Amino acid sequence: MIIYLIRHGETTSDVENLFGGTFDDNLTEKGREQVKDLVSKLLNKKIEVIFSSPYLRAKETAEILKESLGREIKIVEGIKERDNYGFLSGTSKAKAKIEYSDIYESFKDYHFTIKGGEEYEAFTNRLSRAFNGIINFDFKKIAIITHGGPIRALFREVFKFGEFSGDLGDCLVAEIEKTDSNFKLINLDGAKLEKN
């Protein structure tokens, strides 16, 4: 099976520098254009189905792909972004850095959980279950539209590819081959992995 693991396009919270997480924002006009560029990369890949997070930014990305690829979208709750920011979701990062400086610095550790947020272990368990459900379908080539947090966690915990260096790009595409219980990274466009 070939998996095209994709991050959504640019969002309104990216532009406004807000904490995302469960903040259900839309793609910007630039984000829509990014997805149209993405279509040209995926047009001849023979993708059979598109799996998408339920959040608007992912669904809008999936819808644009569907228009060009002519493939069904399946919404999968378990691949949505982690509720990492709790009550700070949708809040300006600049404001949070001043008013909640201790919490703001703690977000650098991906294990950190804000009060009322989703524990990292619960998040990775939820994500792993959803991902295993997706790859149990009998398809040869699939697209999964999700978010930065789930992509990082899959690379770290499921694929064992390691950590990314720096930010993940809008419309990042990771082409991954699954054989039996192993995963092989074929191509990565929109991010770089840390060198071991």
C-alpha cells in the first residue's frame, strides 16, 4: 500500500498567528491555491480514496482534491489534531506568550498537556487506532489529510522515522510504502527530518 500523508493548506489561524489545535478554522485563499498546486503533484498517482480529519481546514483540502481526483472522502474522527492547547485554542500566540508565559514555554515539550487538554498518550493511542483502521482497508493507494500534530506523532511513534527539524510546510506530502508491518519513506515534500 502507498500512503500519501498530507497536511492541510494555510489557514486563517496560521496568518493570524493563533494557537490551532481544536480551533476549527478555514483555509485562506493562499491555502486553497496551495491545495490546487498539490493536485498537480497527485493527479497521476492513482489515489483510490481520500481519508480526512473532521476539522474544516482538512475537509476543505480534501474537497479540493476530490474535485480533481474524483475520489470519495471518508471522514475519520481519530486523525484530527490533538487538543494540545485547551483553553488557549484560537488565542493569539503573542498574547499567550505574555499572559501565560509558563504554559507557552511548556508547549515546546510535546509530552506536556495543558489542564483540560488531551494527554499525549491518549492522543497517540487514538491516532494509532484510527490509522490502523485506515490501513486495513483493501486499497493500493490512499491519501490521508490531517494536521501537523498527527503527522509528527505518526513519524515518531508508528513509522519510527524520527523527528522533524523545524516547522511542517503547508500541504506537506509524505509518500510512505507499507509492506506487511513495515513502513518505508519514499518521498518527503514540505519538511525535513532531523539527521541521526
